[in-house]
Amino acid sequence: MGRNGSGPYLKKEVKMLNDMDKERLVKASQSANLFVQDLQALGEADNFLLANIGEELLKKAAQLEQRLLRIERATHTE
């Protein structure tokens, strides 16, 4: 929960980021995108176990990527 008990995702709690934090967020978002792409390729592996692990991790990585993109949009970092 946020400091005022209203939850961490409300727009009134989103603050503008300084340049360094914007850069960190953009880099993290880009890295997450590359990771998602790599896991998509891993999910196509000939080895069933490897492909299965890739698909399982892809779900979590995609969630992380979407979360970072939402933060970018909320802070106008795009």
C-alpha cells in the first residue's frame, strides 16, 4: 500500500522521474524486451525440456516487460 493507504499504482502517487531514473527505466524496459525475444526463441528449441522452461519463463518475463512499459507510460518516459 502507498503511504496514504491508497495503493502504489494510483496516478496521484506517480511522480516525475529525474533524468538518471528515466534512463534506468528505459534501459530496464529495453533489456526486458530483449529477454522476452530470447525466451521466445528458447521456447522453440528442439529439446522439449528446454522449450518448456523457455515458455514458462517467457510468461513471467512478458509480465515484467508490460509492467515496465506501464511505468514508462505513467511517468511519460517513452
